[in-house]
Amino acid sequence: MEGRQQRILYIDTQRCMGCRACETVCKLENDLPAGPRYTMVTEVETGSGSTERLNFLPVPCQHCADAPCVKACPTGALYKRTDGIVLVEQSRCIGCHECLMACPFGVPQFGANGRMQKCTMCVHRIDDGALPACAANCPAEAILCDTPEQISATLRLRYSYNAAAYGPFASLLRQEVIQ
Amino acid sequence: MKRIAFDPARCAFCGACMMACSLIKTGRIDPSLSRIRIETAGSTHPLRAAVCTHCEEPACVTACMRGIIDKNETSGLVTRRFEDCFRCAACLVSCPVGAVVEDETRKAFVACDLCLPDREDGRDPLCVRICPGGALRFEEESEASVLARNRYAISMFTEKPQEAQDPDDGQWEAISRMLAEEIGLLADAGDLKAHRDALRKAAEEGM
């Protein structure tokens, strides 16, 4: 497993349009009943008048490098795979909710059995060489799943396309409007 | 089931929850007897709340040698018949949350029961109702998750997160009145503030 790099889920908030395809497809892929949501699209209103804007941000597990949930788990049910994916061994979970209190993103979910479950970055798909369901099905390609280097390259490419079409600081200007 | 959730960003470490809890449970203001404790790690900056989370598979139930701790399958509550406790501290050392407290007045190890009598009237636990900053909430875990996600999203798109506000004199008066109504014990706002200062001093010295 050595040498496999940490993958992350990156959300390009300028592209997300709040269609919730990721939420829907996540529920289907992971066969989730009503209740647990491995990802959730949040809505934040900013500005007023002509600068008013509704922003969207899907919040899946961030698979933190130094994950607070793994540190908080008293039974060692949460662990980090060598490729950086944070997973839970449900049989070891005692349902103490410490991970939910530790997580800054509110990711840990609890289903009918009271044990913790969470976004697995679709580990079964990753192992087959496919993208996670949310990233593969996002119509705006707002969710990227890759190594940080590769994501940086993709974002630079997107910026350069924008710059060629609308001028060099077009996307930066829009960022200002967002804030 | 509903549990007590804690938002450190809204907690000013005023100690009202701990004072109210020790008052309603033991009849005197002594934060060391409180079933909820705000942990700070050597400063007055709140980190987490140590309070019973009523685990799905509680370690204290298996640890208890007298078998006086039970997990109610229907309500999900972890309850204890503490009259029979012989204070072996097995529950204290096994608790992953650090929620067990030794109560001298009852001669037992105790933990939060989510203010059961109150909840029969459909009210939230006293600490949640008394918290002036709204840092304590009584909610389902899914609601806690949605709130945390929204808080994170708001911090992404807007500039500054809110600072926790220290309760002003009016709020202390309100807390004092509420305690008088609930427990029938007159706790002066000045006394409460003195307790808060003592609590902060102890926290800074690293308890």
C-alpha cells in the first residue's frame, strides 16, 4: 500500500448549483434509508440587493489528514486507511457520539442501529478504480476526487479557460462578488 | 434519541449549566458535583462538554460490578439505581466520555439522566434551558449534524464567525430568577457571578 497518496474530495463552490444530485446518488449507492446523510448540500445566503447570492456547498467527509474523529474514538472503531480514507468498523463502535462532537463538519451519522456510519469516499468504487458516486455524477463537475496535486492542476486549467474566455481576473472578480 | 449537544463556538464559559445542574441535583451550587462539565484544558476557552451521551453499547453497563446501571432498550436512556452503588469507580474509569461524577451527597457515582422528571412535562433538561448563549442544545444526532454542516458552510462564505458573548447583568438576573422558579432556591446574581469567576480561575490554573 506504500506510496498510495491521500485522495481528497474537493468542492468547486463556483460551480455547484445546488441540484443535490450528489445527495441523491449517494443515498442510492450506499443504500441508505431515511436518516443518515453521508453528504448534504448546505445553502448560505450572502450579500444584499444586487450582490445577493445563494451559495451552495456539499459537505461530505473531508477525510482529514489528522482526523479529529479518529483521535476522539475511544474504541478504535474509526481508522485511516493507508490511502487516507477514514473508515469505521461498525462492530467496534459503541455509539458514544464522541466523533460527532469532535468533527468540525458534522459528518458522523447514526442510523437505526445507533452505530456510527459515514461517507466512505465510495471505497468499493475507488478500489475498482472508479470515482466516488458523487464526483462521478455531479453534472457541473463541481466535486473532484483526486490527489491534491491533480486537483490543483485541474483548477489551474479551469482558471486559464475562464481567463481566456472572460479576461484574466474574471473568476477572481466573481469571487469578490461572492464574499 | 435526543441528546445534549454542545457548540463550543457559542460557549462563553459562564458556568451557568454547571451551577444549575449541581443545584437541581444536590441542592447546592458546587460545579464539581455537576453532571455536565465544560472542559477547557488549562484556559477559559471551552473545548467540549463532558456529559453522558447514553451510548448505544455503554461501557459503564458492562463495567458495573453490581449491575445497577441499565440501558433502556426502548427509550435509549442509561439509568442507574445509585442507592446500591458501592463506589468502586469501575464506571468512572471505563467511561469514554468522562461523564461519571462522584456525588458525595448521594454517596454514589452518578451521571446525567437528562433531567428525566422535566422531560415528562415535555421540557428540555435544565442546563439546556438555562444556557444564555445557546451553546447547549437538546436534539437528535441528525439535527446536530445538520447544524454543524451549516455552521461550517456559513464560515466558508461569510467573513467572521460569531464570538461567544459573556452573559450581561440582565441575563444573570434571568438565570437567577429561573433557578428560583425551578428549584425554589434563591441564588443571587452576584453569587452566581462569583461562582463563575471561581470556576474560570480554577480552569486557568489547570484544575
